[in-house]
Amino acid sequence: MKAILISLIKNSKERWKGLDRLEELEELAKSAQFEVFEKFIQIREHPDPAYFIGKGKVQEIKEICQKYNIDAVIFDNELTPIQKRNLEKAINKKIIDRTELIIEIFRRRAKTSEAKIQVEIAYWQYQLTHLVGLSKEISLSRLAGIPGTRGPGEQLLENERRRIKERIRHLHLKLKDIERTKEIQKESRREFIKISLVGYTNVGKSTLMNLLTNSNVYVDDKLFATLDATTRALRIEGIPYKVVLSDTVGFIRDLPPHLIASFKATLSVIEDADVILHVIDISHPNVNEHIETVEKILNEMGLEEKAKIMVFNKIDLVLDKNQIYRFKEKYSDSVFISAKLKIGIDELLRKIKEVILRQFVEFEIITENYNLYSKIKKLALIFEEEILDSKIKIKGIIHKRFYSYVANSNSKHPEY
């Protein structure tokens, strides 16, 4: 299928932003199996209420679509229901906005039952907002009629809205069943150290996960190649716990809120993490904006205080090596790697260990409870043990998340 891409900008000063957004939109379109025929930038201070772009541009796009048999026109913006309907009538081609395009990609990529349900919820929520918009338009068109009456079109829309809401409710119930099963699995990993990979889409998170965990998670050079949360065991020398590494969907600017809401359960692996690895493609021309996008989403999730390591990947693709030095100066506590060429991996593992150990607290316990003693032996690094009559004195360090085992005992312990 052939498509034309359009981005709207306020003025000529933002042209480079429009070009950048069109490049990303092209990658999204290709991920949805579209062949991009042409890309356009429309400069308008404000979107046209009826057509989003100007009527002259609408006519130009229509002529191109007819002449070259274009199948769809894709906008790098979110269109109102009225704009979308008017454009489809005027151009007589499929009109797709950014939100709809991303949801379609997610629908194609979803593999597990959970991901499929989450994407379907996002799809129907998107459809519902557009029905609401159309029903408002119909209501306005009836103002000249008899007050209090309903037209057949409005009745149909209300029936459709009820049907969609019922479908969303049913999907949420199915999702809750899956989430309950996941909670049981999560409980079995309660005593693990949890690390989560996050990053802009297509930065190499899955490649890094395969390298660190010696696994074979699906990897592809496409946007949103991974949707489902994937968890694998990770071995860190000197850490007295099992460590698990999780990967999930990549972020992108203007990620539709419907998707963020629908993928809340999947994204919970990030919220549960003890350490977040923010993976960044340092070779990408828009690396700074990608960093800002991911950090903004993490902040919106309330995770700004989480322990985090910035991992700059793909250093082998950087042509200007001074760029690496500049990022090292700006982000002094970060790690620079090439997951593809296995460069910097030992340094990354050392950094992960260092950050985990920062979360340990010292303790001293005297107890005669053997079960408590056995539990602490499993969860702590022990420096000193001493038998005092029928009691045992232990000194060591333990991860702060498990400190309650010590704090709730009848022994002396430091403040926490």
C-alpha cells in the first residue's frame, strides 16, 4: 500500500522539527507495511478546524492520490473526528492519524494474549473518543430542529457507543484474570533483585538483554519490535540474590495515552524494578530528544527517584568520537557500550553491581530464632557470626527492600 505523509508546523523556524518528525513517521509507516510515496510539511499557525490542513493543500493531496493511486494519507498529528471525516470525504482515501497508526502497529506486533487484549482496549478507546466527537457534531447539526428529538444517526451512534463500552469492560475483565496470574508469578520473584530495561523504541534493548542473559529474545530493526514484557535471569557476581532482567515496549514521543493506560500492567515491571537501565542509541541524530522523551515518561510514571543507569548503546556507529566524550562529561555516571559488538559489557555489569550494592544497609542482629537466622543468611552478605549461649549474633549488609526481616526482629539494628 502506498501512502503520503503530512506534518503540520506553526512556522518556518520549526521546519527541521517537521522534517525530523516526518522521518520518524516514515519508520512508523514502514512498520505498518506502507510504502511511503511522498512527504509534505504544511505551515499553519493553527490547524484548520474542518480539514486540519488548508483547503488548497487538501486539493493538492487529492490530485496526487488520484494520479498515483495512493492508498492512504497519514498525518503526524492527532486529528479530530470531524477533521478525519471531512478529509476522507474530500480526498476519498483512507485518512490515518499518528495515534491510529501506532495502535495499528501494536495490533500487528502483539503476540501474547495479554498484549493483544491491551492493544484491543486501546483501539476501542480510540474509536470511542472519535464516536463522541461525531455525536457532538450531529447534536450541533440538530440545533435548528425540534428541541428534545433524536435523529436516527444520533441513535445509531449511541448504540455503537454502548456496544464499544461493553466490549472495553469485557476486555478489562479478561485482562484482570491475566493480571491475577501475573501477580502470583510476581510474588514468586519477591525476593529477587529486579532490573528493567527502558528506552526509546529501536535502541537495542532486546539485543542487550540477549547478551546479558544468554537468551534469544526476538530482535528486529523495527519500531516496537517488542511489546510483551520479557523476563530472564541475570547473573551478577557478589550479589547474594537471584537477579532478573525485564524488557518491555519501547517508548516514543507522543505515545498515545490510550496505549500507556492499556499497557499499565506490562509497564508495571518498570515500577517494580530496583534498578532501571535507560538504554540510549547514541548514534541517533535526535539522541537528546529521545533521552528527554523517555525521562519525561518515567517522571510521569512517578519513577524519577528510582536508581537508574544510563546506557549509551551503538558507540560503534558514532562517526564523531568527540560526541562520546561530550556525553561522558554530561552524564558522568553512565556506561558506553556496543551490544552488537559486545563492547563495554563488563563495565556495565560492574556498574549494575555497584548500584545494587548502594541499596544495601548494614545490620547487626542477635537472635535465637533459627528460621529468622536461615532467612537472613539467604538474603544478606554476612561479615561476622558469633554464638552467644543459645543465641546467634550476625553482622552484615542486606538489601533495603528485605530490611524488614531484620527491623522486625527483637535485635539491635541501625536506623533505616
